[in-house]
Amino acid sequence: MSTLNKPQIPKLVRIVRQILKEQEHRPKQKQLTIEQILNDACIYKMPVQVKVEVRAEVYENLGLGMCSPGTLKRQLRGFIFDHPVFRISELRFYFPGDKERDVLNALYELNYVSKKLPEENEPVWQPKFMQRKTVLKQLAARERIGNKAYFDYLAYTPPKPTKPIIKH
């Protein structure tokens, strides 16, 4: 995480936890998601890879979205079986609370490498010796992994102010 310091994560987690607690009594459809809370905290200014890792840190600190101890590598194999090529955001959609280092170590053990392709705005994980053309073909042949709320989080831009601020 290059843009957000480690000491800022606990502060961010406290904010998210407080907002989640405050809205417990609201109807479900009026409650903000963790991703919406993060965007309100100005996470939207960061690159996609940093955003997914900040989200993962928050999920981890809240105790959400983590694999049972000792099952990460097995679950990662299942994910890879279904999606041999994937973007970092797609991976973090399925593994939001697991430690980045554990996920990366498991991927390296499975002979996966991360590459930044000019056609993609985030790193792509692929088998070590797969050709770039094949990677791009596989990514183009399927829908992006995630849901609408997650995509909204990744692509969020704040609304423009309706009244411009005029300085005299």
C-alpha cells in the first residue's frame, strides 16, 4: 500500500466500525456498505490496487471475509481452476480479508506471476509461462468478477458540487 500509511488503517477501521454501528437500526436498504464508507473517507483518490488492499485491510481488521485457518491455498486453487487469469481486484473480491502477504505467497507457490499489461489498469495474475495474447483473450472472454456495489467502489468519483465556490 503505497498511498495509505499503516498507522492510518486503524483510524479508518474505527471510522468504518463506528458508522456500521450507528446504522444498525436503519432499514437494510438505507445502510451504507463498507465500500461506500471507504469512498466517503476519500479512498476513491487511490489507484485500484491500493483501493483493493485498503479494503482488504479493513475487512481483515473487522474479522470479515477471511478463509478459515489453513484453507487459503485450497480455496485459492479452486478460484484459479475457475479463473486461470484474473485481475488483482477480482482476486480481492473473493478474498477480501486475507492478508496480502499470505495471498501473494500462495500465488507464488502455485507458479503465478503478476504482470502490468498496458491494456489493463491494474495488475493481472497469470500462470508463469502463459503468453500475453492468451491472457488478454481469457480476460476478454468472460465477465468481470464482482458485483455492482464492488464495481461502484472501484470506479467511484465524487459528485461535482452543484454550486461553484467563488472566491473574491
